[in-house]
Amino acid sequence: MTPPGARPSDRSTFRAPVAIFWTGFLVRVGYITLDHTYRFSPFEDHFTFGYEMARVARALVTGFGYANPFSGHTGPTAWVPPLYPLLIAAVFKLAGIYTPLSGWILLTLNSLFSAATALCIYEIAARCYGRRVALWSAWIWALYPAAMQYSVRWVWETSLSTFLFAAVLVLALRMRATGEKPNAAGAPAPASNAQSTRRWLLFGLLWALIALSNSTLLLFLPVCGLWILVGSLDKSSAIAGAALAGVIFIACVAPWTYRNYRVFDAFVPLRSNFGAELYAGNGPGTFGFRYGVLINLAENDPQHRLYVQLGELAFVRQRGQLARAWISSHPGQFATLTLKRLYFFWASVPHPTDKHWFLNVIRQINYCLPSITGLLGLALSLRRRTPAAGLFAWAFVLLPVTYYFVTVEARFRHPLEPLIVILSVYLFQSATPRKSSALN
């Protein structure tokens, strides 16, 4: 099915105008520079500058290895995946630990990832919905303040993970030749072109980077891979390519898993903190989500001392056991918290710093309205059998699942927001012709 308004015979149809990228990038860097967001508070030894990831980066730069995600020397860690902490460590090595220059460089890199996401948004929309939707979607991402917030204020993996996920979606659409002109026989583009060995290698590499950045997104990997395989004309060749992608994925992730086994004498594939997170969202006095960090920063705090005394894995294991015991004895409350988290994921997590009810209402509308329009756009896409609508639906189903049962924060929705923007624009653009015809 060819998207309306597209020229499928011309591959350049799917290439975004470079002005979108440069405008989005320069607007973000300008905001960082003029608003001094790169100057982080020194409170709690600069903890808001990168939180646990920057603590690990500092340990790397100062010779303690991949360790110390909280205050003091707490020992080896796998609390966070290694990709973004290694990036922070490289910047710290170059520009100093917790310096304003390091902050500016890291936020500028985040802005680069965020602006590049607009290019992915354009191609996804152009392949599935046409150039008009693509232009609107990409420009909204480039200029809409809510799309910028995690790139210009947060030293965290959010912008990087969002870009990688959007890039994987682009690659999947290319490998299914979505939106491209059929050949003379009416078949899609040849499998040799759409699902080349190079693309399968890139598929494995991108998913490995996602695993090492935000492993929660891996829930979508099987669906994404199967979707590509189902659309293949040459199944045996596609299966061989998928196997090659799997080898690349394992080869990229294995060194980190092996390091964890050597350090902890236990199998920790990607990260170690699940039990602690589970208890923070499902334990006595919980609200279904958490504010702040899981381990108190004060080194004389009992929780911090217990973490040091037991070691990370034993501490997390203990917390996981407490969480499962609480869930077993409070099934009704756990179900209520799960429903609350589902609501918070799409409608906005309560914010402890809101000092005025009006500001809270504005913030909630700004967060909730795109969820509604995005879901309506997805429903319309499924109804009209738009190319890749089923793939997008699986992303909406799978990416939030872990958060429904564990904990939720506003930034967890960000990897889905490129699709939310595209689907929202599609919804409103689809309403235009009907309105015009009614006036006539």
C-alpha cells in the first residue's frame, strides 16, 4: 500500500529536509547556552548532574572502575546499563568531572540525538502517511518545547534511547520496503535490496545499543524481528539474516554480561536493580511510583549502609523478596497500584514540586492530550490498515508493560513520543478533507 501524497519511485521522498535537523539542534543548543541549564546544582555532591550514571562515570575516570552509583565507595555495580555512563566518562575525561563545560557538552550531545530523532520521525511518517504528515511531525518534534525537555535539562540516556528506538523503526520499515514502489509484477521491492546482509547487521547492532542503553525496550525486539521476517519474500534468506543479526547482538552484549559474571559471580545479563525498583513501587506506604533515588545518599543512612554491607546483588535480591511477599499478601492493593501506574503512564505522574494547582493542570493537559490524540491516531491507522500500523500498536502495548507493574515516571514515555507525534498529526490531518467536503 502506497501512502497518499508520496512519490514511492523516488527514495529521496523519505529523506527529511536538513533544515529540520539543524533548526531543532540549534534551538536546543541555544536554549542550553542562554538558560544556563548546563550549570547543575552542587547539592548532594552534584547528584542531579547525571544521577547514578554520572556517579559511575566519575568512578571510571578516577580509577574505581564501573562502580559507586551512589554516595561514597559502594563497590562494583550493574545498576545502570553501560552505554551512557561510558559516554559521560569520556566527556568527564575530556572536560572535567561535574564541570559546566562537561554539562554543556553532554546536553549538546543529547540535543544532537533529539534533533536526529526528527529525521527518523520524518521517514517513518513519509513511508506510512505521506510527506505532509512527515513535515508536520518532524517540525513539531524539532520545535515543540515538551519534545526538548530531556535533551536540554537531563544528563541521562533518555534522548539517546529514543533516537535509537526511532532509528530501529526506520530500519524495520526499510527492510519491509514500506511505502516503496512495487515492481512490474506488483510485488514489493526485492528482498535482496530491502533485507540485505548489511541491514541485518545494522539491525543487530542497533538492538545491542538499545540493550546497553535502556534494556526495557527489548520487549519490542521479538515483535520487530518477526514483523520483518513475515514481510520477507525469501524466508530462508531472511532467517539467515536474522540469525546473523542475533550473532551481532550477542557479540555486542556478551562482554558486559561476562564482566558482570566475573564481578558478581552471578548471571546479570544487563542490569541488576529490578528487585529494588519492584519494592520501591510495591511495598509498604508506596504510591505506585517513587520520587528521588532508591538508595538514600547520606552514607550514614541505614538503607545506604545496608546496601554497602550486603553488596548490590544481595541487597537487590532482598528487596525483590520483600516486594514479592508484599504483593502476595496485598493482591488487591497491587492490582490498584498497577491500574494507577497504567493511568499515570499515559495521563501524567503527580509532580512533587508543583506549587500551584493551575500549573499542575497545565502540565497534565500538556502530557495527557498527546496520549489521547496518539492513541486515536493509532486506532484510525489500524482501522484504515495503514502500513506498519500493527507494528506501532505492538510498540504501544509492549514498551509500557514493565512500568505498569514496577514503577513509572514521565520520561519512560519518551521513546514512544515520536510515534505519538506522528499519529497525532495523522489524526488531525485525516480530519481536514472530511471537514472541507462538508463545507462544499
